[in-house]
Amino acid sequence: GMKSVYFDGSGDYLTIDLGVAIGTNDFCVEGWAWRHPSAGNVNSRGVFSIADNTSSGGSGFSTELDNISLQYRNNSFGNEWAAFLNNGQRNITDSDTEFRHWYHFVVQRNGGTSKVFIDGSMIYSIADTYDYANKRLLAIGAYHSGNYWYGYISNLRVSVGSGSNFYSNSFTPPTSELTS
């Protein structure tokens, strides 16, 4: 079966240098996330963020609004997925979620359009030709300091450029491990 990493919601995260800046390239971030039933009422819990080294202090997340990120928000925001795309617009998706459920997620940009898919359903689309200049540090399990994931994340894969695996319409999520 698939392996995953557990995040306790109180400061755990992983940081990886992608080796290439997103810039004006197409990209696809894909994986699975599982929300812990005790996640509680915090404003947002980050699945991932891609930031630059300077603004993030080497963490991969920061308060800069032009990061690329996916988070689940509850409390005063209601219950919903949200993404930062196209220079920080808070693109809110209206999708209540369950605890103890593996959600497949995709955040991608292909041909000037960014899209977010949850469990194979496209829940957001926006024109996006923004230059994510030096965004190359990936944080897994956070998107701002204090906004840490509580639960599991599995098979998170980032691809940059024309070789990326893109989704154009709703699809049936894969059920096996992602390949590199």
C-alpha cells in the first residue's frame, strides 16, 4: 500500500528545494491528504506551499501572497479548500470535507490556466500567467507559520514544465502510488 507522513499540526513540516523556479512554467502538484478528526478550529491548515528562499527564510512558506499553496480552512472561513494562485488571490473553493478520508488533490497550471481538483472534481479554475519568479522551495504540511497540517500526506509529487501530467477535466483519481 501507499506510505504517508504524519503531521501533528503543531509545527511539523518538510522542506525541499525543487531545483528549478516555477517562474512562468507550467506545473502540477499532486498527492493525497487526510485530515485528522481532532484538527479543530484553526483558520487554515496547509497541505503545501511553494515560496522563495528569501521571503520564507528557507522554510518554503511565508506570508507573501504570491506563493502557490493549498490549504483547508475552517472556523470563521467555513469549511472549504483554498488555494493561492495568480499572485495571491485567495481562490476559495466551496467543498466541505470529511475527516478520516483520503482526498486526492491537484493544483496545476497548464497553458495559462490554473486549476484545482479535489477527488477528481475541478473545483476552481482561473487565468494565470503570473511569473512565480523565484518560487522553488516546497513546504509540505504548511503554508504559513502556524498553519500546519494535522493528519497525513502521501505521494506528493511536483512536476515543472512541459513534461508535467496535466488534467483538463474531471477524472477518476489514481488508486496506486504516483511515479516519479
